[in-house]
Amino acid sequence: MITSWIRAFLLTQMIEIPIHAQAPGLALPWRRRLAVAFAASAMTHPMVWFVIPGLVFELRPTGDYATNWWIHVAISEVFAVVAEGLWLSAFGVRLPKALAWSLFANLVSFSAGLFCYEVLGW
């Protein structure tokens, strides 16, 4: 489980750091932009992997793994988009743009992760 999480976390960071660091309105020196970008996913990723699945599968079991998985994905991605958007807005990105930027970053990283899982088998 930890090995899978580390792999997913590194993939997420490789994709989301460059996206978040270029958010419009993030008027910081480049090193600080990278730190803010890293922190965005670093704060949400453990919740998405370790906390939200337990809540979904334990508190709202449907009896169908696939349905529970999609509920987990929906809750996780909404959480990540909102939390990371709020984080970016704390550093000067206007909230609507921060949420849109976060949505884009999470859509790209989720798609890449799903591709790696389904096509590459990891």
C-alpha cells in the first residue's frame, strides 16, 4: 500500500507542480512557486489515499466495489480541487482562477494515474 502511494504521490507531484507553479496571479519567486505548488498536492494526496477511501467504503458501502470506487473518486477529486484551489488563492491567485487551475491540474494527474493503472498495470 505504501509503495503504491509513493508511486502515485510522485506521479502526482511530477504533473501538478509544473501546473500549479504557473497559476496566474501567483506572483512569487520561482522557488516559492515550486514550494507552494508542492504543498498543494502534499496536503491533499494523503487524505485522498488514506482517509477518504475508508470513509466511503466503511460509512457508505453499496455492496458494489466499482460504485464505491467511483464515489471515492468523486469525493476525493472535489476535495482536492477545492482544497488546492483555496491554497492557491491564499497566495494571490483569484479564487475562480485558482479553482479552475486546480481542476485542470487534478484532471491531468488523475487521468495520468488512471492510464498508468489501466494500461501500464501499476
